Amino acid sequence: MAPALSNMIGGPITSVVPTTTATALTSITVSAPPAAHGIVGYKLVVEGEAGREVMNVLRWRTPSGDVRQTVDPAAFQPIIPFGGRPVPVVSKAEFNGTGFSTAHQRGAALAGWVQPSSLAVDVHRLVAEGAPLVYAYYEGVDKVAHFHGFGDHYDAELIAVDRIVADLLDSLPAGVALAVTSDHGQVDVGTRARALDPRLAGEIEMASGEARFRWLHARSDVAGSVESLAALAGDIYGGEAWVATCDQIEADGWFGGPLTPVVRARLGDVAVVPFEPVGYLAPSETAEPLLVCRHGSLTPEEMFVPLLGQRGRLAT
């Protein structure tokens, strides 16, 4: 099904925590764990025009709207990507200038493609112009898994991706190596994503994160609310999810190091992270039940990703 990828050498490596695009892609481009770069999830808490709001990192938006002017991407993620080198990025044209692109790719020259067929063409051109490193991103496999799950559509997408990889290998000189990896895996949740249990409603101020790494924010006006919330969440979800406080998660090193107070403030107090193929939806996530495959948790299916390599095949 995927001969080009199958013939590459390499094996599995682990993603980061949470296993989500915003966090993992940033770790790739800045070579640092989430605790260091601060993008510790898909939906994080920021100070917005209406006070504390949940920001969608990929869209750089809160319920109040676009927050690029009030939440500076360069300050939010302070590590200079690619070690400060002017590495060209071959990515979807519509990603140019977004808050997330600025946060994890600033300083890079974007070669935006409008169709996947252009990806190998742009990479070949940049290598021929002398770029020692080119970073290319393609999100098709992730999208197809989200909307169709594993099946005929997914298999067709793998075949299409393998064709892109083959085109890259055919266009690159033998002295140039191609490395292929992924930001995360997927779990088929299907219809098993459900709303947060109503018993939590009086115990939390808000929910952030995502369905497979759900953060609960304890009420700040009740003493001992974090411990009470953790106990309640454990009673509700302990049979299908890891339930831990943020302090426990930090102590166990899930984010790859200690959290600064600034980064800690972006997270909730209690995390509910399913090890079963389920998900927990916040009240605002009206469209999310449509997703079939999901990611974010620490299961092997989500954590392990490929790292494959091969030299180009173009004769010089």
C-alpha cells in the first residue's frame, strides 16, 4: 500500500504530551519539550478582552475573536524556531501569517502550496537553490482520520501520501536525506465522545484542553476545590481515564520539565486523560462530536509515531 515509506529505514519514536498538533509541531521546530516552549495543549487559557478565556491555539482565537493583537505569538512561545536559522517552510498557503505559524515558525520563509502536488516541487526548488534544511508539513492524513476514521478513505490517503514521499525522493539528489515523521497518532473514538458529566457543572469554572486531554478548572471561590474536583473526577472517570492534578502531572514530568507560573496559568487544575477510546466534550464544542478519530492522550496508538529516513534518488 505504501512502498516508498515501507522502503525507508527507521522506526517508532514518541510524540509529546499532550499528543496534539499545536504542542508537537512546536516541539519539532524549536527542539524543546512543551514545558520549555509553553504551547502545552490545543486549547489554553489566556487573558482576553472578556477576562480569562480559552484560546484555540491553531486558530489563535478565543470566543471574543482573533487575539493576535492581544496575545503576542512571539511572546507566548519565546524560543526562536530552527535555532534562529532561516529555514524555509513548505506548507499550506493559508497558514501563512496565522498566530500559530508565527509562534512556531517565525523567521522562516513560507513557500505556500495550494495543492499537495506542489509540495515536492517546492522542496526540490529550495534544495536546488542551496537550502541546507527544508521543513515541509502536510496535514492530510490527520484530517482524513478525523472525519472518516480508519477505512477506505484512510487507506486512499496513505496511498496519496506515499506518492508525495516518492515524488520527494525522486526529486532530491542522492546527497540529500529525507526524514519523515508525524506529530501524533490517532484513536478511533467514533460515537463514544460525550459531554462532560453534569455532576461536574457546579465544581468547575471552565474546561479547556480537548476531548482526549480534558482540563477541568476548579472554582476559585471554594477552599479545597482542586482536591474535591480531583476526587469527583476520579469517581466518574477513573475506570476509563487517568485523572491527575496539574501538580501531579508536573511532578511526574509529563511536559518534559517544570512549568513556569506563566505556562502553568494556561492549564486547568485537574486533567482527565482517557486510556479507553472515548472523549469528553466541553459545552462549547458543538461540532466536535462529528470527529471520528481523535488524539491527545498517552496511549501507544497516540504516542508512537514513525521516524523514517532515506537519501534522495535524483542522479547528479
